[in-house]
Amino acid sequence: MPIVRTSFVLVFSLLAGCAGRPTPVDQLAASQAAVRGAEEAGADKLDPEAQLYLKLAREALEKGKSQMEVDDNERADRSLRKAEADAELARQLARRQTSRTQAEEAKKNLQKLKPVTP
């Protein structure tokens, strides 16, 4: 009887291991793309707040990769989703800064074009 019980526990453990969360490779790809998008938008150069969120995104991305390596896929998925969200925020902050800079330049150019009235 102990052999049957041991076998049952072993089979149950194997099935439980197989039923775990799948490796979040799609989320990894989405997170990596979001970080690249933030970098391309200038998040690492333009705005201090964007720089912070890009740094947080990179850290969460690395943490997610490490968690995937030890098959902690549920935590990896959460870390990778956080990385994607932080990177998207960094990208939007960089775009906002770019828009502000362009608006200021346009305003200066407009001032140069306006005739001076007494």
C-alpha cells in the first residue's frame, strides 16, 4: 500500500508541475518591444521622468527574464507586464517632451515672422 500511495503522490506532483503557468514568451517579446520603443522615442535622453520609467522597465524586464530561467512563470509574467507598462509610460513621457520642445521652437519661429507693430 505505501508504494501505491507514493506512486500516487509522485504522479500527482508531476501533473501539478505540468499544469503550471506556461512560459510567458509572448509577454517577453512585448516587453522587449516596448523598451525598444521607449528608447527610440528618446526616453533615455529627453526627460528625467521618462529616464526613470525606462530604468524601471529595464530592471523589471531583467527580473522577468531571471524568473523565467527558474520557471517562476507567474511572477515572470507580472514582472514583464510591469516592464511593458513602465516602458510605455516612458515612451509617452518622451513624446510629450518632444512635442513641448517642438511647440516652443514653432512659437519662437512664429515670433520671428510676426511684424513688429508700434
